[in-house]
Amino acid sequence: MKVNDFRKNAHDVVNWMADYLETVEEQRVRAQVEPGSISARLPLEAPQNGEDFDDIFGDFRDLIVPGMTHWQHPSFFAYFNANSSPPSVLAEMLTATLGAQCMSWETSPAATELEQRVMEWLRKMVGLPDGFVGSIQDSASTATFEALIVARERATGFAIADQGLSDHPSPMAYCSEEAHSSVEKAVRLLGWGRANLRKIQVDENFAMDTHALERAILEDRGAGRPPACVVATLGTTGVGGIDSIRKIGQVTQRHGVWLHVDAAWAGSALVLPEFRHMIDGIDAVDSLVLNPHKWLFTNFDCTVLFVRDVESFLRVFSLTPEYLRTRRDAQVTNYRDWGIQLGRRFRALKLWFVLRSYGTVGLQRMLREHIRLATELAAKISAVEDFELVVPPSISLFCFRYARRGCSTEEIDDLNERLLQAVNDSGRLYVTHTHVKGRFVIRFVVGQTYTEQKHVDRAWRTLCDTARSL
């Protein structure tokens, strides 16, 4: 494709993008296709000769788009959002055009220095104290994995990276039973084994029981199993549980254990001063992850990992063969030394565009509106006789179920599973489920960039009408 053709095609693509953003709510939210239906329409082999872009773009519109779940739909209330926004999309286009590999300062000085400055902006916006330094990673799963690697090395005197696990007992990790699955996956991949992850019970508010945590640490240490890391969560995926950083931090400091905080979703709410209570006790925290791609309207992927002990991260991850050395290394930051990836995308650009386009006040206004919408809908559900609010709002997430009178627990579970499938099959909205104390419940999260009152109202009407027609 020559530059003149690129210019014409790019205009066509941008026009389609703008039309999509204007009309996305006309789409069905969840993809309405059967397994294998897309691949059945794709050729079994790549073409021998290049094809015309109009044909390729036409197949994108006709084949790919109908098979997509529309995460940018204002009636997307499932999972945690993977948000976007116009300034972020434009920045992604520029990132793709530059095509830079930003592994070191020398390979893209502006990318490194912009990331440093944007990380400092964000640190101040969410109320983290001096001493925390941020870098951008691809996902919270990777960031948590990296934090556990450093915690393992610090707990074993940085011996395992050199000598392997064979001569050392596997360290122990701890999280609540509501913690994200990425914690268990990290423990498996680290070679500790699932048996070396303690899932601590939660209290009535779905927060980690710190007394049970301390008992587990004492028991493990007494048995010769070194405690390495506690993962606390701000906003658990299932129910939005908020662990007490202060109480957990008191335990980890007494026992010299690394404290990592998974604030992937709820961390964005720290932009609001009224939610800063969630990081009471932050001085005991060693690392914290939050995802601007969840609720700060920045295209996936963009995860921020804040750490206090930068030197330990560099000691674990820095590996500089001769072909990567430059004469400026002693003067600059090379982000390749801050995690697993050598190659790095220019992710700071889209976050910079978003923070400048909306400003702190604009972001606060959007988050507060989402929280208001969730809180008011939860209140409405709790006032309706045949619905039950099972978990009250945690920021902008709550859980409920349809509870028709005279039905057994098993029948109510079945009704709610059918309700979930029916509304998702309708394409009018998209929600997911979890289990709370053995009961099947529906999760509802308000946080999509374009969600307004009318979309929440429409979702509630659909839920009511569908439930009562089952």
C-alpha cells in the first residue's frame, strides 16, 4: 500500500470509526454467534497474492464486527469495563503510526520521559505518597506476577533467581478467598505450587480476615515455610470487596512480608478524594497495581504498577547483554529493566491524551456519575418485592437476584441463570454472574464511558420484564 492509498484508506477507516462510536448502542452488546461460525467463513490458507483494501475492509465490516462483543456499548454492565475514549483512540492511532519499540531511553527518549512524567501525574491524582514510582505494564495479571517474583526474591535473599527452587523451600503467598484468579496463576507459574497459596477467609463485608491471615503466617513460619507476599484487594472481581490495607499492613510489617495491593478496578476511584479511605495505611504497601484501561477511559492495554523498592525490581529484572548497552544507561531510566517484557509499546501516549483531554475534574465527574447510577439502581432493586439486593454497592458494583416468592433456593438459582442467559441473548445489555454464599447472583457494574441514565433505566426494565416472563 502506497502512501497516497494509505491516506485515502485511512480517511475511510476514520469515518467508519466515528460512525461506530456514534451508533455503537444500536448494536447487540454481546456477540450473537455460535462457536465456529466465524472461522467457517474464513479461508483455510492465506492468499497467494495481495488483495484490495476495499475487499479487506468490507470483510472486516461484514464478518468481524458482527462477531464482536461491543465493550464500548453503553449497556455493557459485565465484568469490569475495558474502556476507551476518543482521545485515547486517536493516541493509539499515533502510536501505531510511529511503530516504536520503547524498551529503553535511547530507542525512544520521548516515550520514556513521558511515561515518567505521566506516572508522577497519576500518582498524585490517586493520592499515593512520595516514594512510589510507577511504570506501565500490559495487564494487572502481569503486574501482580512481577510483584510476586520480587517478593519471592526478597524473602529468600535474592537466591532463587541464581540457584533455582531446588535448594530452597517454596515461599508462601496469601490472599483472600475473593481475590482474583491471577494471584493463583502467578503462584503456579512461579513454581511454588497451588498448595503454597493460602486463601484467607473473608468477613461479612467480603474483606480479608486479618486474624486468620496472621494465624496462617505464624503457622507457616513455624513449619519452615517462609511467608513471602500478601496480596490485598481493593475491589474484588466477584463482589467488590475492599480489604483493609491498614490492618493487613500491620500484619505484614510485623512479619517482614511484602504487601502487594491489587487495585486494578477500584484504584481508579482513588481519583475521588471521598474514596481515599481505601488506602488508609498505604505506608505499609510495597506495590500497587491499577488499570487505567478499566475505569480511566484509556484503551486496553494500560496497567500501572507502582512500587516503593525500585532497586529490588531492578535487581530482579535487569539483564543487559552487550547488544543492549548504550552510553547513556547510567543517566536514564530503561523501562525494560522494570518487568518481564523487553519490548514495550508506547502506552504512555494514550494515557497522556486522556488525562489532558478530561483533566482531573472531568474524570471525577464521570466516575461520580457512574457511582450515582449504580447506587440509585441498587436502591430501586432493594425496594422491589420480587428482587433481592444480595451485595450492596461497592463503589459502582453490586449483586442481586430475582427471588420469586414460594421458590426453593435451587429454583431461584435456576431462575437467575435463565434470566442471565435471556437478557444476554437479547443483546439489549450484557451482565455476568458470580456465587455469593453458594447462591447464584447477577453482577451489575456501571462504568462504561458512554453509559447514561437512560441506559441504566432501560437495563432495569429489560431485567424486570424478562424475569417476570420466565
